[in-house]
Amino acid sequence: MAEAKDYSALTLEELLAEEKKIKRNEITGAVVIGFLVGVMIFGVASNGFGIIYTVIPILLIGGIARHSGKQKQVLREIQTVIRAKEQ
């Protein structure tokens, strides 16, 4: 598991770069989830319910969603530190 960073020790520019990176990761996660939902819909429409078309995408979506929740928590922490440094 990744180490927790001390964001209060980073400069404002580094914090903004971290914030931008996390937001980019959120967008990528949303695109991947959308693709997996499309795979599920296509698979169910063409071949019915199968493990490849339903179970695997659901597991992947769950993993992405869990990671996204952790990233949102880190983003809130970064934004709090940014607001404190800007004042």
C-alpha cells in the first residue's frame, strides 16, 4: 500500500500538481467504468449473462470505485492544505 504523504510539507505548486494528477485519475476511472458498463450491456444483449460479460466487469468496477473513494479523500486533504497555504 502506498505511504501517506505529508501534504503540509509540500509547496503550493507541488500541491496543485498533485491535485491535477488526482483529478485526471478520477476522469480516467470514470471512462473505464463507462467502458466496462458498455461491455456488460453488449455482452448481455448479444450472448446473455456470462461470467466474462458480467462478473469480471462488476469486480473491476468495484475495485475502481473503491480506489476512487480513497482518491477523493486524498483530494479533500490536499484541497484543505491548499486553502490553508493560500491564506
